Amino acid sequence: MKAMMVKKRLFSRILERREVKVPKIKENEVLIKVCAVGVNRGDIIDVAKGVDGVCPGLECSGIIEAVGRNVNCWKIGQRVCAILEGGGYAEKVAVPASFLLPLPDNIDLDDAAGLPYASCTLLLALFKLHDPKTSEKKIVLIREGTSAIGVLAIQYAKYMGFTVIASTGSSDKFPICRHYGADFCLDHTSKNFVGFVTINTLSGGVDLVLDYEASDLHRNIQCCRHRGKVVIVDLHGTKSTLIDLSILQLNHVEIKVVDLRSKDLGYKNSLIIELRTHLWAAVLQQKVVPAIKLRFPVIESQTALDILRDDDSSGKIVVCMNFEQNSGHLKMS
């Protein structure tokens, strides 16, 4: 089969097409014929640090082509998407059966490639805030509301019954956030951003701030009400930042960094089970849909990674597994 593999150069690493063996599945695995793969920042890291001949890819969509001897709940021909331990930029990939998520016929397979990884991340970030036993409506602030994960976060938050404030770096992007369900939209480049958040909440702040990096951590903390939380889903390489610890002490604000890549197989297994149980119905009912910015043929994978590295603030990029197509992006949504 064909796959995009890391090629080590003198001072850099890139992806190149190679012919490789079809992976052999274990007793608890399935073989997926890959339709598309979601492009993630983790792929950029894996290429930059990867050894020669490694195939990246943390999520995919496709059709089950073979099942292991101990796999009883999945059948050949089923449409699925999955988180991966790598290997997604290939025509076929072996995946633990427990990592799969079902897809009905009315969900586009290309689009579905952008769902699994972010959905698991958002389950970690949002679900513990959800309490169906209380009538109190939680308020969440989603920074970078037009980013790939921001768009999904708005939809999942609304599905869980939260009031959603979405922020962007420009008022021109407000209609996108509103389209996906945001109740209020704010420009986080404004000097009065924290004040505007407070004005739009009756409790003097939000219950949770979901951010895509840690560069504005101080203001995120200020946006929280008493016992609020700040959840960071990608540090973007941030190693340290200065914050006023007295604000944390005064308001008992909790800071959490969500990191799915570092978790072991057992943790990811349990996470997928929770996702299927609690939130995946939102996808099956199409109440949560991905916002695909660009689709590239797999031969243009390196270009897709370069675009994501330079600007990951709007929409999802997917790579379609078509080695015959090699002329720029296929579609812009």
C-alpha cells in the first residue's frame, strides 16, 4: 500500500510517499481502509521529531476491511472513524477495535475524519461540568470560537445545555460562531474583554474558560466566577507564563491542561467508551458537525501541515486518501 512517511533531511523532516506493507492486525484490532485523516498539531510535532520511515496521523475515517479474531462488535464494511496511535496518513491502518466510533450513512466520511480527536479532547474539557440533576445553567467561554476545536466546542456545549460565550480576534467572525450556536460573541483583542464577559453573565463570570493556548491565561482567570475552571487544550509550546496567584486563591479557580496524546491505551479505551455513551449521539443526530476549512489530497500532506502550522485559528483541515490526486486543495468549506 501507499503511505506518507517521514523523510529525514539534514536540518528538517518532511513527508514523502512510499510503498509499505499492509499492517497485520492483532486479535483485538480491525483494519480500516482510510478515507480521510484529520490534520492535527500533533502531526506537526510527530513529523518534526519523528525518525525516518514513521507514518503520522492521530485520527481517521474509513471502512472496516478486516477484523481480528476477538472482535465481535464490528463488521467488515462498516463506516467508522477512530483515534489512532499514528499511521493515519496511509491507505490502510490497524486500529484497536475499542478506538472506533460508528458513522451513519448521512455523515460524510471526509468530514468525519475531523471528529474523533477533538471530541475526545472536549469530553475531557467539558463533560464534568455537565450536571443534569441541577437546574442551574452553566456558562462557558470558548476562546478562538472559529478554530476547528472551537466550533465543535460551541456545538457540544450547546448540546449539553450550557450558555456559550464565544470569542474571536475579529468581529467579522461573529456570524460563524452564532451559526454554530453561540449565545454571545466577544472580541478578545479588546482591552475591556474581561468587563464584557462579566456584563454578559449574571454570576460575575463564567464557570469554564476553554482556550487553545496559555498566552492569555491571566485574563482567562479573571473571566471566571468563584470556583471556575480554565481548561487549556493545547499549550502551543508555552513552557511558562506569569499569573497573579492571589486571584486563584481568592476565587478558587482551577487550571487544567488537557493532553490526550500522552495518555496510555487503557485510558484512551475508557475515554472512547465515555464518548460513545454520553456525547456521540450529538454527532449521530448531526447536532455536532465539523467545520472543514480545507481538504487536500494525501500527496499534499506536507502542504496541509504547513498551513496548519502557520494558521490554526479557523476551521479544520483534512487530508483525503487519494494518491492519484495531486493538484492543490480539493474543496474549501
